[in-house]
Amino acid sequence: MALELLPIGAILSVLTNQVVKTANAARDVVFEKETFKVLSRHLSDIEPVLKELQLQKLNESLIARHALEFLEADVRKANNLVEKYKNRARFYLLLRCRHIVKEVQDVTRDIGRSLAALSLANIEVLSGMSDQVNRIQNEMQHVEFEASQGQLQILEKLNQGLKDQKLDEVFANDMLKQIARAVGVSVEPLEISKELESFRREKEEAENRKERAEVLFLEQVIELLSRADAARDYEEVKKQYFQRLQVIERYGPTEEYIQPFRAFICCITEAVMVDPVSLCTGTACERAALETWFDRGEKTDPETGELLEDFSYRSNRQLRQSIQEWKELNYCLKIRSCKAKMLSNVDSSMAEALGHMQELVRETSINKDWISIGGLTEIIFSMLEDSVNRDVKRKILTTLKDIVEGHARNKDLLVENKGFDGIILCLEADPCISKAAVELLYEILRDTLGRNAYYLRKLSQHHNAIISLVAISRGPVRESAERAVEILMMLCAEDDENIVQAAKAEWYRPLIDRIIQGPISSRLYMVRALVNLEMDEQKLKILGTEGLVPPLLEMVSGNIELKEMSLSMLVKLSGCHENKRLIASAGGVALILELVFSSHLRSGIIAKCSQILDKFSSDGDGTKFFVDENGNQLQLESVVKNLLAFQLNPNSPHIFRKPALRALLGICLSDAGLVKTAVLTASGVSLVLPLLDDSDLEIREAAINLLFLFSQHEPQGVLEYLFLPRRLEALVGLLENNEKGDVQMAAAGLLANLPKSEVLLTKKLIELDGLKAIINILSSGTIEAKENALSALFRFTDPTNLESQRIVVELGAYPLLVDLLKVGSVTAKARAAALVGDLSMRSPELSAASKKTGCWCFCRARGPICPAHGGICSVTTTFCLLEAKALPELVGLLEGEVHATAYEAIQTLSTMVREDLFQRGANVLHENDAIRPVLEVLNWGSESLKEEALGLLEKVLMSREMVECYGPIARLPLVRLTGRSIHEEGRLQRKASRVLLLME
């Protein structure tokens, strides 16, 4: 309809409808969707402007009419452009993408200019929306459209490949895949066939338009893409092979090559031609060779030597086809020969056949199909598992790689014929074979027309594959290791179960990445799998250092399921010392403490939190990791109180009471101040004492350890509890538990902390074999248990309780004490020395009693007189330390120059030098060389130790013989002590002075 015949209002109405129609159509274009969407949006913005003009009843004017006509023409061009590209072949649209976006850009700018002209012609009418109109026309006039980088990269790669004459199958497959993905076409053969058919119609239309350059380009692209697997008619390929096979049947089975006809040989290169062309004289030459011939100035026929008048030449398609047929016959001959050699099972023949097959597939991609159609591929698969020859096996792998490279059908054939079985076995072979196996596996899994997901699923069914690939990834061959990692990443991206299998093989990176970034369901699955894996400390450390802790702590703040699973994993991680540090530095301890004392959470969550706290305080770490993210110590008084509060209800589940009790123990072991808090402000003793009756052995053991600590501050409550029925028997049972050194240590320590004045307790312990159990600890317990057992033994060696002392000796304690003087810890040595001293204090009295009861005529028969005590002594009757062979060990303690042991040794030695028997005692000490180390103490000892030494010397030097013997060496240290003022108002000085007076 001619617009000049219409009223201006009718033009506005037609134009408005055209704008709406074009805007809607532009939204439906599937190619360059974003570009056409922008055009659609701008057209939609113009619609209200046109409707405003209609409402305002635009006046008839020539300027306004021309402006509307220009705008209508531009909108019509836009509509034609939309229609032009709405239903075209998508492959074609991609090749034209630069031109398409330029067309859309130009038409958008034209519409913008026409809109600006219309605005100027109707300034008054559009005054109410001038800003909106100015914005629209300005945006449209300055619009910039570009094809996407992905599309441009595909075009650049395609053009370069065509320029370089890359017409091989691998390049064809790659380009087809990229183009199909870019335009949203499935790579299934049926879809590709349809798209290529549409593409060919585009070429025909270009021929009709006489666009020769475009036709030539489209022909090249179609030829290339037709070589791709998805574009090839497999039935036609099979038919062609069997036709050639029929021809070669007339050749003998040993024939491997048909000589070329002379016509196939280029007269310039003397080689079989690839792209033959013919001169007007009929001479055929290789195209490239003839071009070079003319380029160097030759003007003659290369074959006859005659001068040429016409230098033109044309493609000789018929000769080219004949050469191709000759080549294909030779391919079939060689395939037949290779099959026979492979079936011979002769290693040299098999190696030769494999080499020939590699040559075949490198020469042309159709041989990949023909080798498989001829049955060779299946034979190679079977040989891979059967062959024991290392070189043949490696060559099979490299040949298979060539056969399947870029060929989806052969990959399918390999996978369906259980080819993965043989390849996976080769992964476990020596580096040379495993390298070839990895390369083959990588080639199979490369994304060939969307099939790699299927191959990955098949490979995932072989769990050994992941184990072997992980091993190769850590191997010495860098190329193999890198390929193995790439394959593992493909497998892990395909299926979460593969990530778990990789973790079982100790390759954790994908699993940790999925826990960090994956969806909630996947994160739960991964953590659950980790929880179920058996892991030693080294594996747990790797998980921590690779970043597992932060995402787990994040999950702790999630829903109940996330909490339970992440806490379960944190329990495992906390078994590693390094992970404790990582959790603490990430603020995890405060979070766990908040949860464990929450009143509204499930008992299972509280139990896991308690287990984490237990592990944090275990292995002697105590409160070390109870810090915030800045390393500041957390306030633990309330923690101790709350952990104790868990024990208030004896019916509450052991699942969280038990670890809470162990955590409390670990904390208290490292901080004496917290023990005091537990006892004095949280009624720790009264809460823990009932736990000794708990049915759970571990709770009873933890309770006794805590009571050992608590009894230092509140022994009376423990004492009252022990006097209840069967309580003391239970304690003795813990003393007798040789399998639990810490329990023995705690039980003995608990007894040591109780008042020694409780005679009834001592008596009951003897009656219940508690004393015997303590002495047994001295022979078989841990060093810590022995130390506490020695402390507990003091209640039985009280010098005022002779009967108790006798029982101690009769139970064999004395030899054990002497042994501890030699091999015990410093604490054990000091306590053993003190206990020997307790027993030795009664020796003079007991020795004197033995003299009174014996008749003189029987003295010789009863044994020699003790040089120290003047009577007949023995270990069992008088507790004599000489008879127990303790004296040399006590002297050894003095010579060791350790204050704690030397102090107790001097006190024990002093029991031998009583005022009424000082001469005897002094002589014994002298004969055993004990006096000289006592004098040495005056040079190195502490003030209290020196005071003890002076006390002993004061007794010894009452003997004139001792003065004469030791006076010269004793004088100097004594004078040194008297010559200076010592603390405690000169008490040490006065003692030293008294000893000096004795010497005078």
C-alpha cells in the first residue's frame, strides 16, 4: 500500500503495528539471540512514542509525513532482516555471524536516526516525553553489536584449517563438535545429517544468487564436516569396503601390494599423484608440482617437452578417483595381511602388522573404519590381555590409540568389547607400558561428539582403574602423571562415587573441592563417605592441610543433618594433633563449646561435640587448643562446671557423659587452677564419687583419675565415701588392674592424698590386700603408677606402726625399694629413699631387742653382729638397710648431685648414726665411702640440703677418728659457711660453727 495516499493517522497506525510485529518476531530468533533481543527491546520502546503521537492527533505536514515514511521503511528493513534469519540453517548462520550482527547494528542505527528526525518534526507534540524519545534514539544511533568471542574463535580456527588444508577426520570431528555446540544442535548423527542437508541447501541458494566466493567457501566447509564421524554414512563405508574386498580376492594371500599404473605417476615428481591436473595436451601432473614448474619459468609440456601455447590446466577428477580406488585396494590387501600376521601369534609378525596398521590409519581416516569392519580391532583387543611380550603390548596400546583417535564408533567398539579390562591391567605394568595405556585411555575419554560421559560411566565400573591412575599420578613419569590427573578429574566430574573411590586411594583434592563448593546433597555424601573410611593419622593430617576444616565448620552451622555429619568428621580429624591446631585457629573450639552446652539439640550432636572436646584435651594437650581464632585462651571455668554438670543425671546416655568426663579429665590434668574450680565451686568430688559405681568401666576409670586430682583439695569427702560398703573393695580392684597404668596411678595417687592419720583406712587396706596391690605396682606398674604407689606406701611405713611396717617388709617391698633407688625416676628414687628411712628408723631398736632375747652361747650360730646396730640384723626382723644392700645405692644418690634424691638419702643415712651408737654408724658410713659425698653437698647443695648434711656431719664428727680422717677436707667448706651470713638469721652458719667446734 502506498503510504503517500494514506492519512498521517493511518500511517501511524500501520507503523505501530509493524513495530510491534517486528519486536515480537525479533525475540524468537534463535541465533544471535542477544543481538536480536536488543533490537526487539528498542522497537518496544518506540511503540509508546508512536501511540502518543496518535493520541495527540499529529497535524498533517510534509516534514512529519516524510519522517514517518523513513521510519516505516527502516522498520520494514528490520522486519525483513528478522524474517531472513529466522529459519535458516544454523551452521550457515554461524558462518555468517559477523555479517548478521553488522546488519542488525546498521538497521538499529537507521531506525534511531529516523526516530530522531520524527522527534524534530513533532517537538511540540512530543514535549511531554522528550527525554524518553531522546534516550531511545541516542541509544539506537550508538548501538554496538559484536559476534561472541566463542563464535569468532570457531570461525578463525575453521578458516585457518581450510587455509592449511586440514581435512583430516580429527579436525573435522573437532570443528563439527564446536559448531554444533555453538548453535545448539545435538551431535547425534541424525541431527547432524539434517543440519548438513539444510547447509547444502544454503549453498544451492548461494549458487542461484551467483555468489561464487560464498559457494566455494561453503563447499569447503561441507566437505570438511562431511568427514566427521557423525556426518559419515557408515553403511556406505561398509559397502565400499566389501566391494574392494571382492576385487582383491583374485590376489594371492601373500600379496600385500598392487603396483600403480604408469598413468598414476606424476612426470615431474615421479610419485603417485594426490591432486592430479591435466594440461590441454592431456599430460597429467601433480597440481603443486605443475604450479612450481610454471613458477620457475618453464613453458614446455613436462612429459613431452613440447612448447605450450595454452598454460591452463584443470582437475582430473576421473584420474583422481582411479588413484583413490588403487589406494583403497592396497589398503584392503594390507588389512588382510595384518589380520593373518596378528593371528599367527608370532611376536615379530604381530609387531610388523601393528606397524602397518598405524601407517594405514595415519594415511586416511577411512582405514579406521575398514580395520574395524575387517575384524582387526577385536583381534587387537584380545591380544592386549593375552600377549606377554612387553614390546608387543606397548605397540598394541599405541596402535589402538591411533585407531580410536577422533573416532567415536571405534571407541564404542573398544568399550563394548571390554577393552577397558586390558587397558586397566596395563596401567599396573612398568612405566613404559603404563604410559601408553594412560595415553590410550585419555584418547578414549576425550570429548568425542558427546560420548565421553558414556565412556566415563563404563570406566567407573572398574574400581581398580582409579587406584591405578592415582598411583600413576604420583609416579616418576611426568607426562603420565599429568594425563592420569586429567583422567581422574574427568571421572570425578562425572560421578560423585568416583570422587569417593579416589579418596579411598588417598587422592583427596576433588573430594575436598566438592565439600567446599558442591551442592548440599553432594557435600553430605562426601563427608559421609569420609567418615566411613579407615584413616591413620597421616591421612587425617593430609585432609586437614588440604583445607577440609573450614567447610566442615561452616556445615556445623547448617541444619541437623549437616551438623551431625560434619561433627562426625571433625571427631575423626581431631584424632590428629595438627588438625587440632587448624580447628582451633579457625574458631572451631568456641563453636563446639556453644553446641555441646546447648539445651535444645539432640543427644547425638552433643555426644559428638563431647568426643571432639575429649580428643582436644587428650594426649597431654590439655587446654593447649582451647583458644579462639586469635590464639587467646578461652575462659574454661564455666566449661569445667558444665562438663561436671553432665554427670548430675546418672541415667543420661553414656554416649556423651563418657567423652565429657574424659575431656574434663584432660583439662584438669593440665591446669591445677581448674581442678580447684571443679572442687571448690562445682562440687566436683560429690559429683564424681558416684561414678565409681557406674556400670561402664571407662567411666569408672575416668572418675578415679579425676578423684585423684580432686582429692588434693577435698580428701575428707573421698574418705567418707570409701568407708561405705564395698567402696574400698572397688578401689583395691582398680589398684590390681595391671592393664590400665593410668588407672593404677590414679588409684594409688588417691590413697596417697588421703590423711595418713586414718589408721582405720590403713587397717582395712591391709585386710583387703590393698597393701599387696600397692607393692605389686612397684614391680610391674608404669613409672607414674610407681611414683604414686610409693607415696601411698608411706601410710604403711609409719615408724610408730611397727606391725604395719612388718607386713610391708614381709610382702617383699624392701628389695623393690632398693631397685628403685637404682633405676627409678628422680621422684621414685627420692620417695624410695624416704621409705627406706622410715623402716631404718626402727632398726636400732629391733636390733637391740634381738640381743636381749638371744643366749650368748647361740650368738655365733644365729649370725654375725651388725656393724651399724650392734645386734643380729636381717631385712625381715630389723629392717636393716645394710642387710638390704641399700647403702651403696643411697651413696650413689648423693653422688648424683640431685637435690631431691640427695636430701632423702641424707635423712635416711642419718638413721644409722644415733647418739648412743654414733661410733658404729660413723664407721659404717666411712667404710662405705658415704661421708665424702656428704661433705661435697656443702659445695653444691641448696640451703635446706646443706642443713641436712650438717646435721649428719654433726653426728659423725663426734667420733675423734672421723675428725682426724675428714677434718682437713671438711674445714674449708665449713669455714666458708661460717664466714658469711645466711638467711633465717644465720641458722646454717650456727650449725656449721658447731661442727667446727666438734672438730676442735
